Amino acid sequence: PPGYEPTQLTGANVTFVGGVHHDGFRTPDGAIVIGRWEGGSIVVTGGSAPGGSASFPVGPRSVTYDVTIPLHPGIFGTFTGSSTYSLVAATQPADAFGNVGSVTGAVVNANFGQQVVTGNVSLAVNGRSFSVSGNSGLRPGDTGFTFATALSNISIGCTGTGCATRGYQGTFNGRFAGTDGRWATLTYRVNPGRDPGQAFADMIVGSIVLGTPTPPTVGIVLPPTGTANLSFTGPSILLPGQFAPPLTDISADRISGTLQAN
């Protein structure tokens, strides 16, 4: 909100004092925990840079949190095919003025073979309905993904009363979780457009948990003994100065071959 500045403390203790806890949810395996604190204060003690202690009044607003044990990168790298993650639980989206709303829909589609993930989220708060869609690549060994205005891979639409005339910006940070990858989480913020260097007039935040009834397919299973011949196709080669693979004939610049394992 206007008047607030970022504060970073490393190795500090964060405590919620006062206020009321809402929307608490934990996946059955404990891989993801989300919730929302409304009112009270956030007290930060200890740590360094700058260290000391600080207290931040929440006032009528909410603070959401997301604690995730990410999927092991080695397991993530074996996935193939596609999986659809649907809405399981969510904190109520909360804006900078203390209004709360609802998550009316959320789905994430992951194509592990093509290393692409897409998502669609619907939010409603304070008379406004938001429709969000995004797409992102998946990197080997990285179980996270991001839809963000800064990355030009997100679209945010608003209908209803009080939508900002300059449109909206946002960031949705996602991560796959669970020992077998059956969960995913999205933690987000949505802001109206602003002039460079100016504070956001509003900030809508929240956390979402998604799940798939069947874990992703494991595409590589080594035999306990003997030998195996495994074919592979590596990521696209980027030449110096390139930030994305060519738009045409992408398969032509990939490394492929066969791995023999004994």
C-alpha cells in the first residue's frame, strides 16, 4: 500500500501478534500449508541486515502465507506426458483496504514432455471479477514457474465496479510439491497499473493449492540390474545473445542421442 517500503531481515523471527487466523489448509501429506492472518501486527525480531526488531501494523488488511516442501528435482526430471491440477483450497483474496473475496476457479495444465505449463485463475473481490491466464516454460531441475507482467507471459482482465482504467499487473509464483508431484501451489499478487516509481494504489494477494487425482507419469524407470538403452532429447541450444529458441523448426537445434546404462 502507499506509504510502505520493503524491509529485508535475514535470519529473523517473524511472529503474528493479535489478529485472527483464517483459511488455514494443509495437504494430507503436509507438503503445502497456507493461511491468512487478518488484523493485528507482524513483529520481526533478531537477524541481520539491518537487524534489531520491527513491528508492522496490519490494520484492517490481511497477510497470506504459503509454506511448501517442493517436489524433489530428481523426481521432477523423470515426469513425462501431461497432468491437470485443479483447485483444492485457497485463501480469500484480500486487497489493501481490508476487503476479502473468493477464488472462483483455478486450473494448471503441465505438459512435462514439452516442458510447458499454463494456468487460469478467476478471482472476485470488492465488486470486481478478475480473469487471469498465463503460460511459462519448465526448466529441468526447477520445480517452480512464474506467470508475471514483468515476463510478458500473463493476461489479467477485470469486470465489475471500480476496475482500474489503466488495467492490472500481477505475479503468480507456482511450484510443484509432494513426494510424487500430485500438488501445486500458486501465491499471487494483482495490482492496478501505475506510473514508474509510484506506489501501487491497491494490492490483492492470496495463495492457492491445486491437486491432481493421479500423480504425473514417470517416464524413466531404470531396471535394478542389467542394462538399458535410453533415448533422450535435450533442451534447445541458445546462441550468444539469444533469449529464446527460434520460433521455427525448434526441433532442429536440439541435442538428441542414446544413453546406455549398465
